[in-house]
Amino acid sequence: MRIMAVDDDLLILDLLRECLTKQGGYDLTCCETAEDALQLMEEETLPFDCFLLDIMLPGVDGIELCDMLRQSSRYRTTPILMITASREANLMERAFYAGATDYINKPLDGIELGARINSASMLNDSLHREREIRHTLEELTEKMKLRLEEDVDLEGSGVMTPPELENMLLRMPAGCYSMTLFNIDISGIRGIHRDLTGPQFRYHLMEVGRAACAAMEGLNTMVAYSGHGRFVGAVIGRKRFDRENALMKMNARLSNDWDVAASARPMPPQLVMGTLSDQRLWSGLSASNHLRDNSVPPSKELTLGKSQADVLFDRLGEIIGQ
């Protein structure tokens, strides 16, 4: 256990050296001033596991040093024990406010010192385990991240998977039907995907799917999510499909139902809706083939609605890959 002791009393430092030996599993570093301690910490590559700080130091005192350590990301949770001969309550209150973990009274008692150090060691081990668990959770979260091109199953949103949509069209009786084939694209999808976790990205897709189904309620409609932020589908019927009205309803639904906490974004995404062909008559087979051919947006549509930063980010990736 690496310990740094900072005290201007040489007798205290000698006592600490006698108690905290390498044979006992301690690696002790001693400094007489806070300034020396800060300089040494800048030069050290390995972090310390515990600090013993005298409150009454010349220049920068122990409480100020404690506060400086807590401002460092490296030592934000490291055990800090204050050494003091004072009985002033407000002094220890200041120390605890600055982030001190515990305190030891002077004159030092070897048994008490060992017990406090052992407690600090147990706390340090607990903090290390917590950091490891947090790191593991972060890795698992990253592995759960959905691929941008993945045709995610949005069960519960009313949206089909591409195979389900294809199967529905191919099972239609032979003949030609009045259909409008359409696409719905999420603008800036690459930037959204890059910034979000898997559950957050799924929330975006689910809400867009629900909004699309709600906007076309009452119409004979089939919608599927095909990946890359694109939804494709067909409206079956002779009546001309009012695309602008449907898009307006979708955006209104998203704005009303948007959950900032679940999405990790303050505003819902912007949608772009288009028709995939001016052709009006389709067989089930020809409609299925056309939707499959248009399941991925053209590259120019992928950047539609992106911020300048997103466009620059993608361009940088292209340059690096060359």
C-alpha cells in the first residue's frame, strides 16, 4: 500500500517510518511541506493509496492540501487521514468539509495508527472494486450498442421487421394494387447513433416507429425499419397519400411524447419523408423488391439534417481511412 505522509515534525515522520514498514506491506513516502508533496506527486507515475496529512503545516496547511487532492480526478476518492494535536471542533469540521476521510490524534499511538491505516486500506480496496465494476459495466454497455446498419426488431411499436413486411407483400393474391411506397429517414442519424447507448438509440427508433404508425392510423399501411435510420413501407389504396400531413402528425406526436431522460437528448429527431416512386400500381412481388432496393438511404440523404460538426466528423473519418 503506497502511503504519503506530510508532516513538518521529524519525530512524527520517524515514528511513521517505524510503524509503516515494507515488511508490513507499506510503501511510505515522507514530505515536510505541502509544496514538496505536490511537487513529488507531479513527478510520480504511480498513484498513492492513502495520505496522512498534518493539519498545521507551514505555508499551505493540511486542510488546503486535502482540498487540492480532492480536486484532482486521481485522488478524488483516495483515503485521507488528518494528523492533529488540536481539539478545536471547527478545525476538524473544516477538514471533513475539505474531504478528509478520518483523523488521528497526536501523540500517535501505534495500535490506533495501524487500525486506522487498515481501515483506509479496506476502503481503498472497496473503491478499487467499485471502479472495476463500473469499468465492466461501461464495457458491457458499449457492447450492447446497436449497429447503425442493423434492422432492429422494434416489437411493441407497431413496426415490422423487413422479412415480415416482405412476407406480407409476397402473400398478397396475384394482381396489381394501388400503392404508395414511402420512406421515413431520421436526419443526422450517424451523429445520434454515435452519441447514444444502445437503449437510448433503441428509444429513438421505437418512438419514431410509434409516431409513424399513429400518423397513418386508419390507412391500410405496412411499415418496417430497415437500418441506417430509415423506415420503409407501403400505403395500399387508391386515395392519394398526403405525405405532408402524415409528417406533420409524426413530428407533433414526437414532440408531445418525447422523454428527455430516456433519450438523453433534449429534442426529438427531425424526420424526412419521401415517396420511393411515382409508380402507382404494384404487384406484391414488385413492391417487395422495390422496398428492398431502397432499404438503405443514398449517401446524400444520410447527411441530410446533420450539424456541421457531424459532417466534419464523417469527413475526417474518410480522410483517415484513405
